[in-house]
Amino acid sequence: MKSTIEERLLWRDGDFKLSQCAFCIHKTPSDATCAAFPTGIPLPILRNQMDHRNGYDGDRSIRFQPIADSDQYHAATGFPS
């Protein structure tokens, strides 16, 4: 059975998490870089496998700082606010 585009874009809670980077003031808008990682954000951070409010090797002591409401950040990433 073929699904409609609406069905394909419907996500259940927990199906999909946005990267924490999408909510960080340090993120470069045009690519997967930021002030902490100007040559490329490490995959464990992009994939929310680690919370970048904590230190990460090579982050130049620049950590996640939210640009959005913390409740939105929690809902989208699954990390506590």
C-alpha cells in the first residue's frame, strides 16, 4: 500500500529528535559547524549521543547555549532542560 506525503511526514513522539545544535546560539546557519567546532561538529553531538552542555574534546571551552525556550529544546532533543 502506498502512503501519502502527509502520512510519511507524520512522526510519533520519540520517532525523531532534532540535533541540539539547531537550538544553539553558536551554530553556523549554513553548515554543520559552530564557534566550538569551526571545521565540523562531531557526530556524537550532532546525533544527540552526548549533551554538549558538558565538555567535549576540542570544543575550545565553548558549550551549548540555547537560543530557544528550554521546553522546546527538551521536547526536540530529549535532553533535560
